[in-house]
Amino acid sequence: MLEVRGLRKSYGRKKNVLNDVSFTVPLNQLTCLIGLNGEGKSTILKAIMGLVPVDAGTIKVDGKTIHDSIAFVPDLSTMPGYMSVGEAIAYMRDYYPDWNQQVAEELMGFFKLMATDRIANLSKGNKAKVNLLIGFAMNRPYLLLDEPLAGIDLFTKEQIAWIFSSHYMEGKGILMTTHEIAEVEHLIDRVIFLQNGTIIQEDDSEEMRELYGKSVQDRMREVYQT
Amino acid sequence: MKKFFMLSNEEIKRSFKLYLSILTMLVIVELTSVVYQVLHYQSKLEDLMKKERLTEMEAVDQLNGPLTFGDATNYFKYMIAIGIMFTILYAFQIWYRDWYGESKYIYRLLMLPGKRITILLSKLTTVLVFVCGFMGIQWITILISRRLYEWLLPEHLQAASKIIGESAALNMLYTFNVIDTFVILALALFVITMVFLFVLTERSYQKGKALLTIAKDVALLIVPFIALRYLFDLTSMLIPNQQVFVYLSFILIYFIYISWKCVRLLNHKVSI
């Protein structure tokens, strides 16, 4: 289990971005971190990966302080533009001993990506596909996805949503941030609402629907409008 | 070690075309400047002989003597200054392109397995490899320039001189001496590490705090230096050689401090 405990982050004395954020991400579940822009969702993911320093808090995987069990898929292209898709995969394979080349090749075929295509020439949707491919092929038990559905076309969204319900998710704990809740509502197992850097609600999505008689998206609307 | 070599190779590959273009441009300008200086001197000489009806020796005297190799390579100091400027700019760019470039490669770098110091070392090595390349090309260019000078200018119009004039610092580059080369590379290492410290400080703190931290680190270099100089001027407790030893020791301690700080910032403070 990925455990985040007492995460605090502030910029200067005035702006608190994260206030004592604690939650867990279990294996075999898709946990969705929901909040409006600027609530600190991406900061939490970056903090888990050690990409932003935090003022306090611990991040543990099965009780150990390690990042080696987590893969992070940001919402922007992270491979140099001059590389081709094939070179980007080869680059990652060289650095990650657990790299799963079979998953990489399968997803390249599924997403219809060409090994010779240069990253710089790819559309936003195809860049998102390359990011996702890398995230899954890293073969780590926990996967953090930052806005994987943002700014991409309908068919790409459907392809990515299919991945979330496929065998590639088996044995993985996913923490995802997204504004496109309607697209993935049926796949979400747990929901965390974040407001002003504080967790205001954390629930099983099915229980939430039963308790409030609303979809996750409608519940979100209600929470953030009041 | 494997990660270091792979990252260094990637960094060199990323900038090699740009580096080669700049290097080629500098060499072309340098060689052209030698040809221009020699031809210009000869043309002035001919003009003087025609207009003033002087003999060649009188005209040479009027032009303050024969054209020295130092005069012929007069533009080299500007080219070297441009080379140094490009090196410093590159030391900034090698980091900032990863943050602000089209792809945010810094995410990938910071998440790579293993220690982050490897990222720092690979970038440092890349800039130093380019500095070594620049020095090597300068050596080759000066040898070619010498041949050009001797080939284009009649022997009696040539004069012996230091390689590129009187600048001791610039002449150090062309001594082909191991110690001088080592001193230049050590100086380059120091300057590049300083630039890296500025970048990593700027990427670690908010604007005001970053500026204050940079100012403090610069003051930590300058103030003790001035104090030592003042102390040595006031007292005569150390002979010049001992003074140089004290200065070098101070620079070494400061270099260890900035290197440690770069690693600390990269490990615990930088954010994206």
C-alpha cells in the first residue's frame, strides 16, 4: 500500500499549498484525486515522486521510504523532442532494470505509434500515449497519472480509458488526477476531494454514490459550488 | 557509472550539432582574420610605396615595422572571448532547456533510478568536454594560422613575436604546456560549477530568496579574497609564493563548498 502521511507544503510564509494531507493508495484500485485548478493535486503527485520538496510528511510503500515502486506519468512530454518513439523506449529500457519490453511493444501497437516518429512531431494525444506507455512498461506496482485525459481527442480518451479497464491494471495501485470525471467515473474505485490543499472527503466511489444518491461528478459539483 | 556514461553521451549528442556549428564559425572567422590582416598589411605597404614614393624598407618603418604573428592573429582574443561567453551561456542552457524546453526532460532526469549527483556530473563533464574540444581546435587553428602567415607574407616582412600579442592569459592557451592546460581546465571547472550553483539556487528558492542566496555565495568568495589581499598588503608575514598557496587553498575550499551545495540543492531543494 502507498501511504501518504501529514504532507505539508507552503511557498513562503503566506501560501499553504498542502495542509496535512494523508491518504492511502491500495493495490488493485484506481484512486482519483479530485479538485479544482490550483488545489494542489499535481503538487501531491510531484511530492510523492520527490520532484518538489515538502515541509513535512512521509511517503511510504509497504512501510518503506522508497520511490522505486512508483511510476509517474506527468501531463506533459518528458522525453527529448529529437528522440524517436523507438529511441525513447530504448532509453527507458536502459535505465530501468524492471522494464517490460513486451508491454511497451503491445501498447505501441495498440496506440498505433510508429517507432520512427519523432517525439517533437507527435500530437498532444500521441505524446500522452507515449507517456502512458512508458508508465506501464516501467512495470511498477504504483502508478501516478497526472491529467492523463486532458486536451486530447475523443478516440484517444477512449483508448486510454480502455487501458484503465484492461489487464494492464492488474496488480497495480493507481492514483490519478483528472477533471474529466465523466469519462472514467465507471472505473474509479476511490475518490479523494481536495480543497485549498486539504482533503475534505475520502470515500469509496460506490459508497459515495449510495450515500449521496449522486454520481461522483455531481457530488463534485455540489462540493465545490458550496 | 553506467548511468553517468549514458547521461553524458546523451547530453553531448543533444548539443553536438550546435557546438560543431559554433566551433566551425569561430575557426572560419579566425582563419579569415589572419588572411585579412596579412593582405591588409601588404596593401597598406604598397599604397605607401606608391603614394609617398618610398622604398619597401621605408614603408615598413612607417608601418611600425614588419607584421608580427601577434598582429596577424589580433582577432583571436575576441574569438576566444566569444568562445568563453558561449561556454558560460551553455552552462546555463544545459539546465534551463530541461525545465523550459519543449519537453520537460527534467522530470525524466530527476526520476531516473540512482543518485542525482550523476545528473550534475554528466552535465559538468559535457561542458568540460566541449571546453577541451574548443582548446584543441584553437591549438590546431593557431598552427594553421602560422602556416598561412608564413605562406602569405614574404619572409622579410615577418617578425618574431609571442603567439597572439602580449596578453599573458591568452598566451597561456597556446603554450601547449600540461600545467597551463590544467590551470585553464581547473578555472573552467570552477566557473561552470559557479554557474550550476546559480541555476540550481534559482530553481530551488523563490525569486527574492534565490537572489539573496546567490549574493551571499558570491560574497563568500569575494570578501575573504579582498580581506586576504588587504592583510597581505598590510603585513609582510608571507612571501609571494606562500600568499599564492593561501589563495589557492581558499579557492579549493570554496570550490568544495559550492560543489557540496550544488549536490545538496539537487538532492533536496530543486522543484519542478
